[in-house]
Amino acid sequence: MFGQELDTERAFDTMAIVKRTRVRPNRLAAALACAAVVGGLAGPLARFARPEPAAATAAARRYVVRPGDTLWSIAKRVVPGRDPRQVADAIAAVNHVDPGHLVPGSTLLLTTAG
């Protein structure tokens, strides 16, 4: 048994030196390249995702509240073809007013899509 020519211990003794592979540096380089591409595209893509300023997209004008005016009547008068609920909500949001407490003589900022 010990005199056999094939010795399993010697087979592992003569192994060649294994060189380190370049998997990690290549993955790192690929990850950095992807990050650079994504970073380069983030600026132009963010410009499209951001809404434009209200001054550029809407025509702003002022409205002086008359006695008996409500947000509903103002909305119907300002934009007759649209749903007054949406317009009244927009007027209330822009001016931070309570719909039931409009004061005659106060000025409201109206923004309507141009």
C-alpha cells in the first residue's frame, strides 16, 4: 500500500502557482463607468422631471373681491369653460384663503393656464 507509485500527497505538492484573477478590479471599473453615465444623465433628466416655474407656465393677474363674491363665482367668471371646483381650489391654494371668508376689497392672485 505504501509502496505504490501513485501518491496522492505528491499530486497536490506540485501544483502551479495560481495567479489572482482580475474580477474585482474589472467589476469596480464597470461600476464606476455605470455611475459616471448615470451621473451624467441625471442632470438633463432632472430638468425634464421638474415642473417649470409658475411665471413661465401661467399668466398671473390680480382680482379685487367684490361684495357677494365667492370663490365659485370668481372661478366661473375667470375660466368659464373649466370645472369651477378645480379653479376655486387653485385660487384658494395660491392665495391661502378660506373659501367662506372672502373680504370685499382684498386682492386675489389668479393664475390661469396660458
